[in-house]
Amino acid sequence: MIIAIIVPILAVWLVLYVTKGRFLKGTFERVATSLLQRKVSVDSGFELYFNPIEIRFAADGLHVANPTWASKPDLFSATHVDADIAPLSLIFGRRHMRSLNMTNGAIDAEWDAAHVTNTWTFGSNTNGKPFELPIIDRASLSASTVRFKDPRLRFLADLTLHSIASRNARIGGAVRLDGHGRLRDTPFTLTGALQSPDATVARGRNQLTLEVRAAENIIDIAGNLPSLADVENVPLAVRARGKDVDDLLRIIDVVVPETRAYVLKATLIKSGTDYSFSNMSGRFGDSDIAGKFTVHDRQTRVRLDAVLFSRSLDIIDAAPFIGYSPDIVAEKGAIAAAAETGAAPANLIPNAPIPVERMQSFDATLHYRIGAIRSRHLPISNVDLNLSLDHGMLKLDPLRFAMSKGEVIATMAFNARVHPVRATYDIRLTPTPMGSLLSGFGVAESGTTGTIHGRMELQGVGDTLHDSLSSANGRIAFIIPAGTLSQRNVQLSELDIGVFAQRLFQHKLKEPVAINCGLVAFTVRNGTAAADPILIDTEKNVIAGNGSFNFRNEAIDLSVKADGKKFSLFSGQSPIRLGGRFSSPSINPLSPALIGRAGAAVALGVVGTPVASMLAFVDLGGGKAAACGPVLAGATANAQRTTKGKPRNDVGTGTPGVRATHKKLFGLF
């Protein structure tokens, strides 16, 4: 009975061994095609037999077809393949090859458009499975290529594996690879190595290192993979460096403000279409950055969710938030950076276009905290920025930061769903000590106890910051409640020569002067901000202002005049003109009124006596004290009153080009 079984088996073995199973070529193709549900073909040189126990397989021109939906005809092809296969591994699914020799092997690995199935998962099962290499004891591979395509990620890579030779399941040195590809619309090149190939052929952990270069960025990736093509839920160490973070994120259609040169490192975990970067740290420009973010790479649009923190942010690195190039700011200054965006000569406001199309292509949330911003003048700290982007609607709600012992709270929105972009600005300054605010500009803080608070509400239309402000309408108002201000600053602004000289010789310049109330406000129409009103009531004077400034051409045309409440000798009492541009403001006390007084003084000195020439600089007082109620309410000029309840006619009324009337001393002017 046993002999009856053994003899036929030996006969079959002998026939196969003698003929090398060459006559089974057609049978092999039909059976393999039926089992894999893919066309399997061999061009020539077919062998299939037992040698003596392992299955010996050899073929010249072996082809395994791809599904019909794939972009390439073959999943696998090779000029020559011969292998010794452990028979039981085919039964129990271990797929153990005693040896493998392959020349010009090519693998095409693709996911379908829905990312449901892939080319390497056989049968009618539509659920794609991870790719796993068989156990290989000895291998010799030359001129092998791997192509990987994922339409959902818009990713394509063509890789070339350098020659591999192994003995006794040991390859020895690293297996090198290189290639190129495209992620979305960005081409890239890569080089890398399988640092633990012996573990790979034994189906162990695979230590993989890659260096990817794309859009002038260099990205290093390293990690241990459970299988050669399986990166799902595997922590990978990622390090990126380049000249601009925006160049890096443009690859996935995400827009961020431009940065200076950067170095970042993080831990990447891919889970489906989510890419999570945790434990991130690094620098950009002269600023540090840390935190985490996740990229949700959906088929139609990308979503970015980030939580970031900087201990210290250099003010130059903050310049891109309003459209400046930080490199140009660092090298040439803000005016040159604005000019680079297309702004007019000597303008400060950048004319960089808001990236409308890119803002509509992805969504984002960002919570960004900054410990301190290094600035020459303003001490800014404790920044808390909350940003959201939803189908072209960008909101900063809120942006908060501490400044000079006060706080700025801003809410801004840019609606890129319409064209041109509609922008709204609502920026509030909480009560802030004027002394600490002025100290950043080199003004002594002692003697100043007054505070200032205010609000700017503007709405504009335009695809650049310049255009939205040039078309803006709204109101700007800063309120000064009761307090004291350094005498030096007050008297210089009033040009009260008599009191200033007196204080100078008595060394009491820093003795404070009381402020009853003050309001510096502007009504903004179509980009022009007209004084409405400028009115400050001090213990001795009433300071009133007229004029306007313009966001469109950045011109300043303001005048400020102080009327004394009491008699003062040697008082100029003429308007001080604030002119120039945002980038180069000028203060001109030699106004035509003051020059006229000087001429009158000369004339009186000629026809009278030197004492008579002094009469031209006498201020008899009579400045009308302000009712502080409308001032502290931030009311417009029409609502301002004197302490006697009379309307004021000495302040700007919010109409550009229209100035308030002022009393002419002695009828000389």
C-alpha cells in the first residue's frame, strides 16, 4: 500500500527533475492566473521542479499583471528570476525562500483612487493589505526598481535599489536606494538606505533612513518599520531645514507667512490620511518654535491643526505677519521690504497680495503663544494668537498681547470668499501707563502717571493690506483720563518759551503737570483719517488739533495748538505742524503763525522799544477748558463742549481739509 503511494510520487519527481518541469509553463500560467485573478505569463526559459525537496522555480521574462484600474500594466516583471522555495511555506503561508536571484526586477505598487484596494492585494477582496516581503535566506538582486503611487495623497515615487547580495540570510552593509517623484505639484529627489537589511530578509524590524530634497528644503526621515512598505502608525524621526517654512508647506498647498532660514525636528506618525507631528522644536530666523501640528490630507482639501509656542520671537521674524519679507527687513529695513511688495517709494505699508486662491484650498486652526517679542521700542509679551481658516474666511479671534503694562486685544477677519477681499479690524488698547509706553522711545518715565486706552475699528476692501486700509472706513480713538505728564514733554509741545525757560533755570523740567482729560480721535473715510477731535485739557492749557493722515499715500498733515488758560509771557502759542510720511514724520514748530509773530516783534522793536517787541509773544490766556464727559466717552467733535456747555470750534471735525478756527492774538494775524 505504501509502495503504491511512494512509487507514483517518485515517478512524478523524477519526470520533473529530468525535464525541469519545462512542459508545465502553460499549466503554471493558467493556475497562477486563476489563483491570483491576475494574468501571469512567462516569456521563455521556464523551470518548475523539486530540487530535491525545495521547489525550484526559474523564468525568463516573468510578468504578473496589475488590475485594470492601475496606471501600469504589470505589478511585477523581471528579466530573469530563479528561486528555491520551501514547499510547506506555500501551504502555511510563511512564504520562505531559501534563495532568490533576480535581474531587472520591477514592482509597481499603487492604491486606487478611493484608497480602498491596492495592486499587491490579490483575489476578489477589495480591502488593501500591507505589503510584506517573504523570508529570504540568500539573495542576489540587480537593477531593481520600485514604483509607488497613491492618487489620494497625490504622491508618486520611482525608486532604484542598488545591487543586493546575501548569504545565509545576511546581507551585511546597508542597502542603498535613490529615486525621484512628485508630491502634489512639487517634484522631489531622495536618497536613502535600509540600515538593517539582515533583519529585513528575516522579516524583522527595518531601520530605514531617507533624505528628501524638495522645493529647496531638505527633509531627513529615520525610523524602524515593521515591514518594508509599512509606515502606518510608526513613529518616524523627521528633521527639516531650508530657507523658508512657507516653501516647505507649499508642497501640501498650505500657506503660512514667509520665514527666514529654519531648522525643525519632530516625531511623525502617519495614520490613514492624517500626519501628526509631535514633540516639534527648532528655530526660524532668530526665534525659537515648539509644539505640535497635524495635517489632515483629505482628497478635496487639506486641514492643518497646530498648537505652537515660542519663548522669544524676534520682531524681524514677526514682520511677515503683515506682509514684509523678513530677510529684506533684516538687511535693508522696513521701507525696502515694503517696496519689494510693490508699495510706492518711501511707503511703510506693504502691498503684498493676500494669497486668496491658496486660502481657499485648505482649512486651519492655530493656537500660538509667544513669551516675549524682542523689539527695540515696545516691550511686547504674553502673546496669545488664535487663528482659524475655513474655506477662505481667515479670522484672528482674538489676538492678545501685553504691551507697556497694558494689553492689546484684536479681532481681525479677512473674507477671501469674495473678491476683492473684505477686511475688518477691531483693535483695543486697555488702560496703559503712558510713562511705560513712552519709555520705550527713550522718554523718561518719572513724573508721568497718566494712562491711555483706545480702539481702532476699520472696514476695508482690497487684496492687499495697503488696499484694504486705503479704502477703509471707521474710527480711531485714544482716550487719556486724568493723570500727570512730565513737564518736559508738555512744555515742548506747547512751545511755552517763558515757562520752559523758567523750569530750565530752576531745574524743574521733570515736575509733572496735571492732565484733566484728553482725546486723540480720527474719523476714517475711504482711507483718510481726519481729526475728530484732538483735544487735551491740562491744568494750564487746552491743546487742540486739526488735520488728517492718509493710508493711501501715507502722508501726514496735522497741526496741534495749545491755548493757555492763564497769562503767559514769551509764549509762541502757534500751531505745531506734524507733516511728512509714516516712514519719515516731521515736527515743525516754525509755522507761518510763529514766523509772523517773529516779524511783528521785529516791527514793534523798530517803531517802539525792545520791550514793545515782546508784546507779539504775550498770551493773555482764555483757553476754553474742555468738558471731560464727551472727551472720556470718545465722542466726535460735534459732541465736544467747553466747561460752560458751549460747542467747541477749535478742534478738527472729522472732515479732511477743513480746519477749525482759532482766535487771532491782538488782531495781528
